[in-house]
Amino acid sequence: MTEDKALKNKFQSSLSLLDSYIEQRGVLLVSGGVDSMVLLDAVLCYQPKIKLECIHFNYQLRGDESFSDEAFVKQECLKKGVPLIVEQVKIESKNGIQDKARQIRYERVAQLAKKQGWTFALTAHHADDQIETLLMRIKRGSGLRGLQGIHQKRRIHDTDFLRPLLMLSKEEIHQYAGLENILYVEDSSNAKNNYLRNRVRHQQLPQFKNNIGNQVEQLITSSLSIQKEMQILHKHVDVFFDQFKSGGCHHIEKKIFKELDSTVRFLLLERIFSFYGFNKELNQCHVLEIEKNIEAKRNSNREYGPVEIFFDSQYVHVTKKNQVSVLKREIKFDEYGSHPWLEQQTISLNRIQKQNWSGPQKGVLSFSAHTLHWPLIVRMPQAGERFVPYGRKGSKKVSDFLIEKKITGYHKRSFPIICDQKSIIGVVGLDISDEYQVDENTDQVCLCYTQGNEFFR
């Protein structure tokens, strides 16, 4: 068998990854570079029954060169009869451009998949990309998860992302391009060392490949084996993920968390962070910082992109950071009824006759209805605000009252104040202001109570 025939057979074998997608609609992410243009040719050659479309992202980062690449991709797709979608995107931030561009690609493809009917997306990652990724993750201390490298098949935002060329080297891709006379463009930014991946590619990868010789394929096979073993671990992690989830938050008991195996802890945090929209790579530095806060005795909170963590004496609370800060949130009651407060929680006001009132109940505020000045407002207390708790003679700062009730950190969100047009009438779920108490002059009682998983945890 000639070398050319062996190379074609290897490509054909790699494209068998698409066998289960015959007659389905899919999209190929095409930059115009050699990798994606070779993959486009190979799919059309070895999987002709695939209903393929292409998408090209122009980030406008290289001036005329970016638009020249776009024009090239348009021309090649037109020649091959492949439908093309072009997305022109501007990235404002100068930091983390590659990560931001990747995030934009995946999110946009996922959005279009529903509209276009794509069941899968193809990217042209190859063996050299895999080794670069492994080297970068080892340097970052990504642990066992990092040794998985790039997944050949991974579901992201309800779309299967497939990488058929993952077992093929960059050299083999260039050989195929020469063999089939495939046209492509060169991205000048790939030659620069501005980005970490480029520095690894140009400075470390050649030396690494030279040292391990022909064991590159074995290394990649090992990473695929780790992926399979990690699938078993992830099933174990999923049990804890569901166990700790309540409403729009994960409440992890510190004692249980510390008893977990370190790898399970890492994977659990990664799973939870991803669930709440953390798109970057979680690494050991993040985990060590979180574990340090778990060991600390004080209440605190930390933010990681869209994720917010609250630490108290017993629990670690992980949730999605509010788009509108809870400190600025308020709800207005013009009449009796219910309104949402946090995630899956509601605050309700109800009115009953005094003779039907069974007396004070834990978590339920009981006001003398005739003393209220409507409308009523529920909000978080401002610094220094005071009220007179039931049965007391003097006023007290709301913040001091919450501390007295051992409510700090994350839990403060679940205990806002309720006010009428005159003053604070109570702290939801805890206590009323003394002047609004039910007494002998009361005919009707206003009940204020909460519904939802996070209150009074």
C-alpha cells in the first residue's frame, strides 16, 4: 500500500465518526486555514450523504486580512456548493481574545443549531492541538481532568461538537492538502507569540514531539482512555450535584465536602460552575482558594465571573450572580397577593379575620391590618436602617438584628425587610415591628409568609 493510499484510508477511518449522522444536517466551522479546508474536503469526499453547511467567523482583528479570509471562504464554499453563514463579530476586550472568540463561536453555533436544524457541529482540531492542550493544562495544574485533553465528541448547549481529525497530525493534514490540491489561507497571527497557545506551539511543542518520537499517537490514545474513565467519575459527581441542588442554588455542607476525594471535589465544583455559566477552565488555583475559604471561620463571599459563592459556618452556597443586584431589588404590593423574590421563591400577603387567626407562627409575620399604610415594599435594608422588634422598647439596627438571629452572609438575601409608606414594619420570615402587632383593636390580620426552598434553610 502506497503512503498516499494509507493517508487517505486514515482520513476515511477518522470520518467514520460521522456514520451515525448520515442524512442529518450539520455545520462545519471554517476559518479558511488548512485544517478546516482539509476537513471540508474530507467530509464531502468520505461522507457525501451528510447535509453539510459551513459557518465562518470574522472577528475583524487583522484588518484587510480578516476580510480577505472571509472572501476566500465564500468563494470556496460557492465552488463546492456548500451553504455558508458568515458572522462578523467585534471583540471589544483586548484581554483573553482567544477564549472570548471561542466562547462566541460555541454560543452562536448553539443558537443557530435550533434555527437551522443542525444536530452536530464539526471543528478541525487535530493531534497537535491535542498535545498543545495537554501541555497547557498540565502547566496550569488542571489535574486528572486536564489530562483528558480535547474531547472527540462533546455535547455543548444541546449540540454535538465533533472533532474527526483528532488522531491526525498537522503534518498529515498538510500532506493531504498537497495530495488533493486543497487551497487555504494562512492566518498571520498564528506566527506570533502573543498568545499562550502560540508560544506552546512554537517553542515547546516541537521539542516535546522530538523527545517522545513516535509515541504521540499513544499519548493521544491515553487521553481518550482517561476520558472514558472520567465518564465513570462524572456519574458519581452527578449524584452529589443533584443532592446539593436546591432551587436556584447549590448548598454544599462543608463537612461532607471535605470528606470527598480531592478529584471528586474538583469535578463537582467544575460541574456546578459550568451549570451557572462559568465558561473558563476551572483550575487548581480556583479550588485551593475555595478550600481556603471553607477552612476560614468567618463568613465571606467570592465572585468568579457569573458565579457567586457564599461561605458561612456550615455551608458553601454556590449560585449564579444576580444580573440585578439583590441589594437594589424591590417588589411592590399594591394589594394582597404574591410576588417572586429570589430564584424560585415568592413572598405572599394574605388577609384573614382575627377570629380565624391561630396566633404567631414561625416564619409568618402577623400584622394588624388596619395599621398598614399601603402600598407595601419588600427590599433589602440599607446601611444603618433601624426598627423596633416585637416586644422591645428601643430600636435596633436591622443588620444587628440579623446577626443576633445568626443570619449572615448568603442567608441575608432571604430575609429582606417589608415597609409601608411610614416605616419598616418587619423583617420577612423573622419578626414584626412592635407598633404593627395584633392587639385587641385588630379586626383583620395581614399574614406575610414565604414559599421556596432557600428560606429558613
